[in-house]
Amino acid sequence: MVAASGCQPSPSASNASQQPERRREAIADARTSRAPAQVRIEGDDALAEVLSWSLPDVRIDDPARARAQARRALARGDLFETPGSAIPLLIALQKREPGNAQDARLLEKAQAALLAQAWIALAGGDDLASLRFAQRHGSVLRALWPEHPEVVRYLQAVDRAGRAFEEVEAGDRALRAGLLDIPEQGALAHYRKAQALWPALARVQQGLTAVQSRLIAQAQVLAGQGEFDAAYAMLARAQRVRDDAEAIARARAGIEAARADRIRRLGDEGMMALGDADLRFARERLAEILRIAAPGDPVSVALRERIDQVSRYGLFRPGQVFSDALADGSRGPMLVVVPYGEFMMGATPDDPDASPDEQPRHAVRFDRGFAMSRHEITVGEFRRFVQTTGYVTRATRRGHSIVYDGRSGNFLRASGVDWRSAYDGRPAADDMPVLHITARDAEAYAAWLSEQTGAHYRLPSEAEFEYALRAGGGGRYPWGDGPPAPGQANLAGSRDVSPQGRRWSNAFPGYGDGWWGPAPVGRFRANAFGLYDLDGNVSEWVADCWHKGYRRAPSNGAAWVNPGCRVRMYRGGGWSSAPLQARAAWRASGGVDITSARVGFRLVRQI
């Protein structure tokens, strides 16, 4: 018969723990605990913080029965939690029958099993609950076999694990405080110490990853601010944290992309700012480019040359029509010099069709004139570019685009459609506006013209487009506040009829332009600036990224861009535009890879 008088905590541990009295509840609490890791094991007092374990007072009435009970407990792995566990029973049997060889062998097996359980508990997890569970095993081993070499080795391992958890917690606190890799006090120093104490601790790797990610993020912020030397110094610090070549390579590529983008944007800002009032601004931009760019960078060279020609229009005059010579002696697109000035951009508050995306209305000023394509870039003009360079557009590579289906009256995806195709997928004539073009395709054409002519071609900014579209007017529509006059533009009119006999369901009443689909460029009247088809025919890509509304929009007419943006802007009414979409303030967006039968482009040339 076996009886137990209870399990009393040892005096050294009487104030160390508030664990429940029952051992199974204590183990369950240990496995679910999320208390701070103040668990360092260096002596009995610190050990008592984890678990106060003392040998239960077990009374043996029937040694054979107690021995059988101990064997069963040993077989099922019940070693120490209760008076009926193997170790309390075997210790009591030894006291009852000292020198019993059978009991000694069973106790050795129990000791070995407890050590095995202890090592499994220590290696089986890397959270605090697992550590506390392993420490409970250590408290039993320390109490019974403090001099045993394997026990000593295990207790040393538990101690290292406890100190590793302390370092991880200290590292986490430093990380939250923003102390990343400063010597001794930074998160990295604490994680390194924890790594040395317990290399397999997963939280160490998580901490190191977090430190490296924070440093890379700081490098990216510095790059975004134009501090590229500081960004690379920060990236070098991140590289020393852990071996992740892929992450470092991605970050380095991002910094270089930011550098290239900043150089390009600084160049554009400098070019746009040139003028008597903004010469200082342009020179500041050149100085910034020279600070961050390689010697001889083409953007810096171009900007330096243009600064030398300071005036409003250089050699040109407002309203002048001209074209640049290409390398083969032919001419580029016809251009019109748009005068400098200012205007109110966006929809008026009393416009009933205004969207919040078109507001707030705000002043934009151009201190320098610019030249804009007289009409949309045509199929023939784009063909010369493709034939000269071998360029392959996105729609050509993809093998399809969006066309108008005359039978259903819907816009559908069709195979085999690209820049050579008309709005309905049939071959397009050379004097038609080129369609099925992405903004990137348009920028590739602009880059080719720049190379061919030595001038700087680009997509217009959204502000430039609306400025040219309004052409000095301030009405709801580009032509004013009323309906379009006959021959005004290629828009959706109630008198328009498709080849299949369809009519527009939402159109300008009583208006007809004679075209269902785009018309050859320049067939409608020019606006006050001498520009054709800005208010109709096809909508056109601009350089800006999509922004919801105009808060914080540039006031100098520059494009509003974000590096790597995936949604771009297009402006202006088109052949299928309902009255709402023909308004001067109307704006729309599309993904960088979108092509359709409704969107083309024209270019701006710096002067």
C-alpha cells in the first residue's frame, strides 16, 4: 500500500512562485505561460522562481505493490509530477529497503528517462513555455542528482537557454526602441549573444531578420531622400547582420533605380524650370544631379547645355509650328509652341458632374513655354519608330488588345491586335491616331525621338495637358460651357450612327461629327493654341501616376510621379466620350500594361 502525506515546497523556494499546488496544473500552466523571460538559472533561489519541487512524503505499506506501481509509472513516462510517479515511489522504496538492487536499477532507469525527457523538452521548442517546462525537469534533477555529470551538463544547457531568452527579450526591447546595431546596447548585440548561447533558437533568426529589414528600410528611405552614399552605408550595415544575398541585391537594385529615377526627375524639373525667374532652381537641380550621378551622365550634360540658353522660349516664339529633323533626314512630328502662363486646374465646385478626384481646383503656373505635338501621334509616325528600332510593343508581345465589337456594341479583347490596328481590329491607315499603346510604349517612342533629334521629348504632364486643352478658357468643356458647335471634335453625338446602325445611349443631343470611331488626325478645328483633337478623337496618356485628387499636387506643372507606380493617367475626350467624359477636368487612370481602342498619345518637347 502506498500513501502520501502531501507535497510541501522547500524553504528556499517558499516565496519564488505562485504556481498551483497540484503538479499537473503547474505543468499545464508552464506550457501555456507567456510571462517575461526572467528565468536565469544560476542557483537554488533563481531555480525556485520556476518551480519549487520537493520530494513528496510517500509512505510504503506494501513494497511489492509500490514497486509494481513504480514500474508502471516508469513505463508510461510518469516520472515526478505526483506522489504516484515513478521517482517519488522509488526514493521512498530506497528509504524503506536501503540497498535493494532492484530498486536501485529502477531508479537508474528513471534517472535516464528523466534526463531524456529533459533534453527533449529543452530541444523541443524555442518559446518561453517550453523553456520553463525544461527548467522544471532541471529542478528535479538538481534536487536528486546535483553531482551527476549528465545532470550538470543539462543544467548548464538550461542556464544557457535561459540567458539566451534574456538576451532575446533585451533585443526585442531594443528593436522596439529603434536601437538596431549600435554596439553593446543595440538589438543586434543582444541577438548575437543569444545566438552564441543557443544557436538553434528560432527567435534569434527572427530578430536578426527584423534588424536587417529595418536597416534595409532605412537605406531605402535615404535613397528616396537622395542620400545615396548614406543609403549604401546603411545597406552595408544591413549586410553584416545576416547572410541574405538576395535581399541585399534587391535593396541595391532598388537604390540604383531610385538614383536613376531621381536623376531623371531632377533633369525634367531643371528643364521645366529654365527661365529668367527659375535659373537658380535649374542650377540647384544640376548641382544635385552632379552630386549623385556618375561623371558625364547624359542628363547632367543635357541640363547644363540647356541652362546656357536661358529665356522663355529659346529660339522659338509662341504659336510657332515646327518639327525636328531625324537622323535619316526626315522630319519628326509637327509641334506647336505653347505659351507660358497659368491656369486653374480641376473642376469647379459647382460642376454637377465633378468627381472628388478632379478637386480641389488649384492654380498651376508655367514659367516657360513648351512645344506639344500638333495632333496625336499617328500610325505612320509610330511605324517609322518600329521599323528603325525593331521595338516590340506590349500588345504585340501579348498578342491581343481591347477593340470595339460592332456586332455587340461592346469593347472586347481580340487576338492579333496591336499598334497597326484600328479601333475595331482592322488595319489602320497611316494618318490615324496610333492605338493599342501603353504609356511605356509611348515613352519608348519619346526616348527614340530624343535620341534622333538631340531634343528632349516626353509625355506631357497632366497639368500641361489640361493647360493645353483649355487653351486659355475656363469653361466646363474645352470649348466653353455649352454644347459643342458643329465640327468641334470627334465625340459621342446623338446623330452618330455605327456601320451596324447603332447609336450612342449617352451622347451630346443633336450633335454629329460623321465618325464612329477615331478620325484621321487634324480633321476638326484647332484650339486657341493651334492644337488639334485634344478635346476628342482619342484619349491620351500623360506622364503622371494616378493620385486620388489634387491635394499636394505640384503647382509648377511638373508630372506627379511615384517611382515604380503601376497605375498611370490619361486625359481628354475621345470618339466614344459621353458629355461627362468630354469635360475639361475629366481624368481617368489605367494600368501600365493596359491597351485599348480609345487611348493614344501625343508628346511634349522641351524648348
